[in-house]
Amino acid sequence: EMLRSLVGSEMCIRDSLYCKKQEECKMRFISLFGVILGCVFLAGCGDEKRAEGDVLVGISLPLSGEFAFAGDALREAASLAVDEVNKRGGKYHYRLIIEDDAFEARKTAAVVNKFINTDKVDAIISFASQAGNIVAPLAERHQIIHINFGATDEAVLTGKYNFVHWTPPAETTRKLLDFFENRGWKKVVVIAANNAGTLSLAKTLFEQQNNYPQINLTTYYVQPAEKDFRMLLAEVKRRKPDVVLVLIYGGSIYPFIKQYRQQNLNFPLANIEAFSMLPDFSLIDGMYLADVAKGGESLEYRLKKENPHSSVYAIGNIYDAVMLISEAFENSQERKDAVDVLKGIKIYEGSVGKLEQDSRGFFAAPAVLEKVENGRLLVIEN
């Protein structure tokens, strides 16, 4: 059928203004046939040649859009990890295929489809609940190891092949509520984005509140892409809170903080995770943050040596994810057994500290409490 189509193409070309000579048409035909035949022998144009000893790891990251600043640093941290693994040597050579999902569901779905159907990856790493929920059912169906970092939605853990490397929401929310209680802050306003990850985090916060009866939570919900908070901040000011817990992320953070500053509001702000993603901490001086554990000083030093302004958000998590995948494959009899090896790792000494894996596949990292002072994040409680 391909040859019949090509012969027909030759006849059309021969009659065109651009190909008057029969000999020229034949040469074009032969050249086109050679290209297509070459594609057939290479098992598809555009596919990367894969060595038998390679383990391919697909990583979906926000390298453009509102999370691009963090995405660039995450890519570098993953590259440092795979370089270290390959220098050590082992049964396999590890290659990363890193694609930009722009933190958009549609692009994430396209990236994962490419990983599975074109690249034929052995493992996938994804970031946050949105991407995790897209990857999880596909990874399970195709029996591909999937490690997510950043997910607060437990649905990401569905099945045998899905894992999460993150700080449990119960841990970060407990850190903040303990801190509020110790400071005597009883009137707490929560501003939460209406998306799966944030709603899951807020749900955990409300469940934890039962242990802090003296703390009263008042909650407002906003759309994930909201940029105008002026009316909301006026309403919050009227309530005279002791502290406002801001559970918004991405492109909404800067507009919120700028409008907060412009209105000269004097109540402190607190946050879970998102503040540490910002490239500039000067706007959030004096604010508090319950955060995931940082990568070790060595990892941070190596990243900031190349780029002093590099984000350090979740760099230890993605670094550990690459290391865990390599450990699973290196210690398995066959590639298909790697998931069982990964399930069997109950304690892991990683870049972010000592991790414990539960029965669902959650590698729990510790939380830290931080304060921004003079443009720097300072740990005030481990």
C-alpha cells in the first residue's frame, strides 16, 4: 500500500510545474522511498535508539509557565542524580527523558502518552497532584513504575506501580497548627485555591483542627488562576484574624502578596510549601512556612554553584526519586521485578533525611517550619 501511494505521488509530481523531466521525478521518488524505508528499519522516525542496557526514566516537569522557575532547578537536580548513578556503574545505564508539561493537564497527558507509547520508558517521575492523577492510572495499566513528588491527593497512590515521595499533609498541617497554638493565634483565616491538591490539603487541615479546639478556622475559596484579591483581602481585614493561612499556588501567589502589601495589612501570613518556590523572598519577609524537608547541603551547594538564584524547592525529592528507581532496578533479577524491590524498601536514607515507606507506597519525608528573614528562609523548627 505504501509503494502504491508513492507511485501515485510520482505520477503527480511528474506532471507538476516543479518536476517536468521524468528523470528528475524518478530521482525524487527514489529519495523519498529511501527516507521512508530507512524509517521502517529504525522502528519509527523520531524514536531514540535504545541500548539494551539502558533504563529510561521519563520525567514530566513544568519547564514553562507559572512553575518554570522551580522546574528548571528540578531538572538540574534530576540530572545530578543520574550522573552520580552512572558514574558509580552497575547493571544498567540510566537515561532521563525530560519533557515540559507547563503544569497543564492537556500537555501532561500528551507527555505521558509519549513516554509510554513512543519512548517505552521503564519508569516515570511526575510533579504534584494534577500530573500524578493523570499518570497514575496509565502507569498501573502499563505496569510502569511511577514516582510522584509534590502530591497531596492520595488518589495518586492507587495500585501497585504508583509511589509518592513527599511530606505527608498531616505532618505539614500539624507543624503549622502547633506553631499557631504556641503563638496564641486562635482566629485563623484560610484562603484556599479550588483544585484537587489544595482541597486535599485543606481537608487534612480541617481534620487536624479537632486536636486544636481553641483554634477557629474561617475558610475562603478562590479559583486557581485568580489574580485580583482586593475585595477578599478587605473582607479578611474586617475579620481581624491573628494569622492568614494562604493555600494558593503558581501565578496567583505574587498578585496576592503584592495586594496584601499595598493594603498595608498587619496580620501575618503563613503558607504550606508554595512560598519556597518563589525566586525572590524579599516580598514575603516576616512570613511563615511549613515546608517539605530540603535536600542536603551538598545538593543545594552543587545547584547554586552553577546558578546562585536557583530554586531549592523539592530538589531533594526528585533527586531521591531518581536514586530509588536506580536502586530498584539494580537490585532486581529482571526488569519486571523492580517494582517489587521498590515496594520492599521500608527505610531509605535519602537526600532529605530518613524516609519510611508505608503500605500504600508513600515515602514520607519530614517537615520543617521556616520563617523568611532578610530575604532568606530560616528553619525555626525541625
